[in-house]
Amino acid sequence: MKNESLTQHAKRVNDIQQALRDAGLDGWLFYDFRTSDPLAYRILKLDPETHTTRRWFYFVPANGEPSKLFTGSNRASSTHCRGINSYI
């Protein structure tokens, strides 16, 4: 199931990147704190029931590998996102 989730997420990121290129945008920065941004979960196809207690950021550039910034306590949440890991 986890591999299927990662595959769906990777496809979603590819779709977002294509839309960014089509719109002439450099990238999209997603942010959440305690599930305050339900659109981020819906757009990135993340489980909104995942327990997060800290802020997280996920940058999807129009070209290249996404970057994710999570706190160490939310490390498990970041495994569902493709990209370069950064933890604070």
C-alpha cells in the first residue's frame, strides 16, 4: 500500500509541475500546521488523518526535484512525499 501511495504522489507531483510550467510559474510552496490547510492534503494526495503537530513545508518547482522541510517529530509524515529531505 505504501508503494502505491508513493506512486500516486509522484504522479500528482508530475501533474503539478506540468501545470506550473503551463502557467509560467516557478513553483508552488505548500505549508501546513496542524492540518490547517486541507487543500495541501487534497492537492498532494496526502492523508489528512496523519497526525502532525508541527509546521511542514513542501516546495514543488516547475522543473526538478521537490524539497520538503519537516521537523524531526513529523519525520514519518514526510515519507509519503517525493523529494529532497530537510529536517529541522
